[in-house]
Amino acid sequence: MSFKGSVLALAATALVALPASAEPVKIGMITTLSGPAGYLGQDIRDGFKLAMEMEGGTLGGVPAELIVEDDGLKPGNGRQIAERLITNEGVKLFTGIVFSNVAGATVPDIVDSGGFYLSPNAGPSNLAGKGCHENYFVVSWQNDSLHESAGQNATNLGYKSAFVLAPNYQAGKDAIAGFKRYFKGDIVGEIYTSLDQTDFAAEMAQIRAAKPEAVFQFHPGGLGIAFLRQYQQAGLSETVPMVVAAPSMDGVTLAAVGDAALGLNVSSHWNSDFDNPANAAFMKAWTAAYDRPATYYASQGYDTALAMASALKATGGSLDDPAAFREALRKADFASVRGKFAFGPNQHPVQNWYALKVEKGADGKPELKTVGQVFEDRGDTYAAECKM
Amino acid sequence: MTLFLEQLLNGMQLGVTLFLLAAGLTLIFGIMGVINLAHGSIYMIGAYAGTYVAATTGSFLLGIPAGLAAAALTGIAVEFLVVRQLYDRDHLDQVLATFGLILIFNQAITMIFGRQPLFVGLPDALSGSVELLPGLFYPLYRLAIIAVGLLVAAGLYLLINRTRVGMLVRAGSTNREMVRALGVDIRLLYTAVFALGALLAGLAGYMAGPILAVQVGMGEQILITTFVVVVIGGVGSVKGAFYASLLLGVTDTALRAYLPGLLRQVMVGPEADALGAGISSMGIYLLMAIVLLIRPKGLFAGNT
């Protein structure tokens, strides 16, 4: 499916204030909207749009046009869309990519052509260290941080041994490596599942036999839903607590899993219950606009729009001087829904990580509650390797 | 020992789920000569329709007729509107058309239900575990799936071997032209077989709902494995599909459960894990290759 939605709103006041930029700034959003992972891109897009609508269709008072394209989770598609937007539409400002493999194929082309890319999700290690670029910003996180925070969380919770599982592909291996980097206990079992696997009964039996104090697993999307249900059905959720990183348990997964998620330990950089004015405004607007739970993907789309808006405001909507735009972006002069937020030396976030727990809410439905902090002002493992 | 028995049950449970899908697929392939890639979509439709009804009414039982009816009606519609035009075409046209159906069904489901997976709980009566042997606890729901799968297999056996319809089905899978020449309304038979296949796929989809994720594209995940079952069992043979499903289910589960452990005896930990995971995900395809080397037409070809 090819979805092209364009938000073109020329606020009269903005036009009067900025007569020089009559042409709206074009923003290319390449994201994943089709297939089982389609809700990730959908939430990023809608979070971004929400920030624009709250400012009357502008970004920082600058009229903006959002061009949304579906990459279908295919790196080749992402790259083609980027090339088309750069040459045909003259787009210089990009965002939206959900998956690291698509980002890896698309981002280098964008930044090499002199464009800017702000990542609302994927933060692969190869672009965070030696492969960093002055026009490449990541608003979400560096991939490893997700799982490192889960490892630290498990250590903080006092677990002495853990059983780890992830699908047998790059992100799965990174997840287990990241977890191990900060988990101080013993790994009593390590299983790489298959990416097309939907039945985990064999793994459940092995977990039960190994008797670990905790289980860490990374299974994004539908795989995670199946895993959690089967974990509960096997009776393991009562005996062995589970520690996961944010991608294994977002608002959508939670709604699909239901009570099977109760007691789950999650580590994340954002949660819907964060008590700060920016998040309150975001949650209010999201609940009013959409009839579905706000995921952290939505919060990242929203934050990305705010980051872009802050830089566009500083340069008066002009991208003609890349150095000025870059400087403005680096300041991260916006109120993130996460609270404290800054860019590190490799232009990846320096932020806090929190421990969340799935508990029964006031309405009896399970919800994610923030219970503590895991890391403070944390950058990432690769920042030192980045030379700009 | 209890661990081994548990893994054996896990393998059987995977096997009977595969069988419900493969039985329809092999009949459609064997009797009509149609490669129906949309079989996985019918599995998904059964899961969505049943789960939706179960979630709105709160009754797991009411979901069963809903899932079965939706799947069977979709099957009949697909046969009537699309597949019927393709009987005389070559396999490539059929693959193309039924692949198109996958895209259409996936998009339609996305438009109706959205991209979020549906939630379905276990029925209360089946939510616990039972102690089969001392120390061997097994989820009741999975036992129920095994039981339903075996019942369906027995029912199909009786239907195919003891009834007039079954006789026509067997005849049709051996020599289609002769059945037609004898004056049997082959079109009606085709529609009936297609509907039956779709019904079983819908049943598999609905039963898998509480275990897996009810989401767009769930059919494609299991379709490839189902084709492997059909090929190993012998095209057109329901008996073959039954044994091949169980063989595949148990092999796949055993490899995943034991291969990394065995390799760790002779290799370093991480390498053994990676190699074990690699080989066990190839396992069923290796099995298929071996079977095809020995019996190129599958284990039970030609003696349905």
C-alpha cells in the first residue's frame, strides 16, 4: 500500500510573521505502514502530525508540508523513496524510519546528498559510532541502550541468574549482547528462536527445566504477544519473573496480551504516566485525537516533530545554511515528553531510563506504571567512537 | 523423561495444527490441481471472525461457529469467483491469482480491524494445567487442541474411506477425468472440497488465536510449513498429510529443544547456540529434501 498524506496548512499569522518563506518546508517521512509492524509507523506518523496540528499545521511557526511514504519494511524501497523525494520534490529534511535495516540503507544517501535525517526510532550501532554523521540526529535511542537498561534493571532487581531468548537475527543478537553487558548475574540458558516461529512450547519447557531467577526475552510485535501468552499458559509467569526492554511491551502489545503481562518488568525512556507538562499536553491531545493507546513510538514521533520545530524556528524556516540549522538542532531546545533530554557528542540522546511494571489499573485492565529509575543522563556505548 | 514427554506433546500439538491446514490444502491441490496460496488467508479470516465474536460476546464457544462459518463462506466465495476460472490454467496463473488474494485479504482485514492484533483470552474451563504424570504439567488448552485435531483426523478418515462423497474425493484425486466422464457433478464436488478445506483452516486459525497473535499476515507465517507437510505427505493424500504433520511437528520441536544442547557437548557455547538455531530452523526443509530423495512423490502418494 502506498500512502501519501500531506498536511498542508498555511496559517495566516505565520505567513504575516515570516513573509520570506511563503513556500512550506517539505518534510519527507519514510516509514513502515503495511504488514504486521504497520502500527509502529502509524503511531510515529500520528505522533508527528499531532505536534504539527497543535501548532496550527506549522513546525515552530514555520508552515510545513509532511509527505508520508510507506517503505513496506524493505530497505530497497526506503532508499528509492528517499532518492525520489530528494530529486523530484527537493526535500532536504527527512524522518520516519522504523527499522534499522531500512535506516542502514536509506540514511547514508540522505545525509550524503546534504539533507538532514532525524530518527524517530531506529538507532543502529554502525551509524552511532564510526559511521556517525553531522546531519544525522537520533531522537529516540541507540538500539543497544534499550537492552542495556533491561540488563541494569534485572541487576537492580537483584536477580542472580537469567535465561535469555531472542530471534536469530542481528537485532536479536544485539539485544542479548546489550542485556549481558549490564546484567551482573549468571546466564543459565541462551536460546535463539527463529523469526518465523510462532510456537514457543519447546522453549518454555527448557526454561522450566533450567529454573532461572528471571527471564529476559526480546520478541517484537506479534512474536512477543505469542511468547507472553504461552509463557503464562505454561504457568511460568507465576514462578519466573520476566524482564524486557520497551520494544517487547508497548501499549498495543499490552492490550493484545491482557492479564498475561501482569508483573512484567519493563525498562523504557518514556511512559504514558510521566508527570511533566509536555507529556500531559501530549497525552491529552493524543487521547482526544485517537481512539487507541499511546505507544512510545507515538511519543518519539511527537518529540521528533518538536526537535525539528525548535531548529526551524531558530533559522526562520530556512535550510539554506546547514551549519546554522545543525547548531540549532544540537541545542535540543524543546520540551521533550520524556522530561530531560539532550544530544550527546554523536547526536544521539542523553536521557534517563526508567523501570516500569505492568500492574492492574483503576479500571481493572493491566497498564504500565513507572516505578523507578534505571539510568540517569545516559548516552550510549558508541559515542566515544564518533569523530565528527 | 518428563521433559521429553512434554516436548513430544508440544510436537504433537504443532503437528495437529499443521494437519488441519494441510488436509484442506492437499485435497485442493490433489483433486483440483490448484495451488491455493490464499489458504493461509482463510486461516487468518477464521481467527479474526471467531476471535471478534468471542471478544464481543464473551463466549469462547460462540466464536467457533463464527470462525468456521466465516472461513467456509470465504472459501466458497473464493472458489466460485476466482479459483473456478483457473482450473484449466497453469500453476503460475493460479499462484499469481491466489497471491493477489493474500494481498486483498490482508488489506481488507487491516481496514476492518486496524493494525493492532486482536486480544483473545483462554476459555475459563481450559485455562489451567493438568498433571499428566507426576511432575509433568501440561496446559489444558493445548491438550484440547491435540484432542480436536485427532478427532478431526478420525472424522476425515471416516468421511473419505466410508462415505460416497469420500469415494468421489478419492476417485477425483486419482483420476479427475474419469470421474467427470462417469457423470459426477464435478463442480459441486470441487466447491464442497474447497469449503471443507477452508472450514478446517478456519478451525485451526480460531484455535491458534489464544496461543499466537491474531494479526494481519499470520497465515503466511504458517503457509510455507503447511506446503512442506503437503509435499512430504504426498500431494492429495490426507493420510499422508496426517503422518507428515505429526512427523514435522515432532521433528521441529525436538530439534529446537535438543540440538543446541547436543552441540554444546562438542562445541563452545555461543557457537553451538547459533549453529543449533540455524540447523533447527532448517530442519523441516532438510527433512523434506531427504524424503524427496527417497520417495520423490512423498510418503503416501497415490494411495489415499
